[in-house]
Amino acid sequence: MERDARRRQARRPSDYVRMWVAEDIRTYGCLADKNNSQAVIVAPAGTGKTKVLRIVAEETRGVSVCCTEKMRLYGLYLILAPSLGWGRNRGSSHELEQFIIQQLSGTGRMILIDEAHLIGPDIRAVRSIHDGAGVPIVLVGTDAIEGATDDSAHGRGQFSSRCTYYNALDHAYNSENPDGAPEAKDLFTEEEIREFFASKKIRLDRDGFRMLWALACLPGHGCLRRVERIVQVAFSLAPEAEKLTREDLPPALEMVASRKFVLLQRLAKRQMERWTEPAVAAAG
């Protein structure tokens, strides 16, 4: 009941759009909280995972941290411990771990770790916090986090057996690998993209909208983050335009992703052709 009350009271950002990927991340985070378990979540960059992790942290009174390049387990502890009241500048890895366990024991507060794949296999050491403090832990990152946390070889599995795994790419269509996801579900629905553009006050004609929607649906290429950059550059190139057209977008795309310009155009075209296939089949 307390958890449900916190979720009702938590405020979502005004520009938050209920994308299915973000809502799946939220669901698995809340399940980890409810079941006091661990979850490993994979989602492409630019699908709103960082924003939804902040929401889940607020809903659950959780501790949310984000890993950075070259960070190791010790660095993660140095971020976690001060957020729980650690007053010293340094300390051994063991001291920090024991302090974190002591502060979290009996609280039920969830730990949410974004970009967890950057730590590598050492991230499995957070199991000691999960076991010692009895708190749920959610690890989010690229598909590298699945390999980093898979310790099932040779009859082990101490970490992975405590986890629920969710990979958004198992449910999404990927134009770079059309046979990879049998469900062939778009990474973003048309309604989600329309709501996203409306929340950002981005005006597009029909063909411009479809091109940006197609680009957003390309996992591994920045998704919504890249789309926002394309829009910013396109308006800077055409400052008097009230709305962007399909013709406005290729020059901006080339500036934002020069080395991948041809590839992204080809993949976006493949995505848009896929959307027209049912209509073509019906006409035939």
C-alpha cells in the first residue's frame, strides 16, 4: 500500500510521453521493487530510459545513479555512499560497501543504476548489497549488460538466478536486422511520436513526420535524441520555416550524422517501405 501511494504521489515531468519502451522499463522496475528482486534491463539510447528511471526512483524512494566511462565498481560505491550519508572523502571498497549495506538495511529502498554496462562484469558485486541490505536493484544499459551479468556458466548463476531480464530489442523491429524480432513491433508507435513532437512543439508536414518517425525507430542510432538534434539543426538552417518538410531534413541529417548519413537514409527508407507494405498488399 505504501508503494502504491508513493507511485500515485510521484510527479512525472511535463514533457513525459508514455512510450511503450519507457512504460515497460517502469513496469520491470516496479516489479523489482514489489518483489524485492534484481532486474537487468536493456533499452536503446534515446528511448527515455534515463527519464523513466528518475520517475521510478521518485515513486519508490529509490537511489538513482548513472555510471560513466572509465568508472569502476569503486567509483560506483563513491557515488552511492555519499547519497546515503557517507561523510568522508575516501574509504576502501569494503568500507564503502558495508556502509551502503548498513544504511539501506531495513529500508526497502531500491538502487537504480543507469549505464550499468560501463562497469563490466564487476557490476555483479552489487549482489552483496542486494543480499546484505535486502533491497531491490535495477541495472539498465546496452545489451552488454546481459553478458556482464550472466554468470550461469559452469553451474554458477549466483547473480543471474536472482534477476529478471528484459530486453526491449526482443520486442522491437530492427531495420538493420529485419528477421531479428518476430513480433516486428515498431520501437515507437505513430501516436507516441505524434505526442512527443506535440510536447516539444515541433511542427512537421506529413512526409517530414514519417521520415523522422522512421529515424526514431532505428535502435542504436540515438532514436529520439538524434531526432531532436536533426530538428534543431533543420530549424537553424531554415529559421523562417513554420513547419519542417521532408526536403528540410536530409541536409540536417547529414550535418548531425555525416559518416552514417547514407546508412541512416537507407534504413529510414526501409522502415517507411515496411509501413506501406500492408497498403500495397491490400490494393493488390
